[in-house]
Amino acid sequence: MFHIMRRILASLPVASVLIGLAGQPALLVVPPALTAGLILLRDRLIRRRVGLAAWPSDGFARHVLVDDIGRLVCLTLLGLPLFLLGDLLRRMLLHP
């Protein structure tokens, strides 16, 4: 469960560049939105597994949620310059 999020979060910058290469700025919100949904779903799964355990287990679930959301925000903010880089590459390839 934890290894999947690393791969998904690592793919967000690549997705921004590919969206820039496609020239579709409206699609720039789709990968972070899907990732946020997956993060919230994973939080529910972790909390369901914790059940009625002690507060430290609930604290761990909160820590994982906040850590993933923080990374998502940083990668989303990094996505705009990467989108512009992909768009610049597209324009250079189309208009030599």
C-alpha cells in the first residue's frame, strides 16, 4: 500500500510534461485530483484497519495522510513549470 503511493507521486511530474506535450492545459488538474481521491481512499483503508486501536495508531494514519497531501501539493505546484516546459518542447517540435 505504501509503495504504490511513491510510484504514483513520482509519476505526477512526468504526467505534467506529457500533458504539456499534448497541449491540453485543462487536463493538468486530472492527475492531482485522481491522486487526491486515492490518498483519501487509502486513508479510509488505514483507519478501517486500525479500528478501535490506541491513539498512536490513529496518529499514524493522520501522519500518513498529512505527509501524502503535503507531497501532492508540492508536486502539483511543480506541475505548472513542467507543463510549460512540455508545451515549449511541443512548440519547438511543431514549428522548427
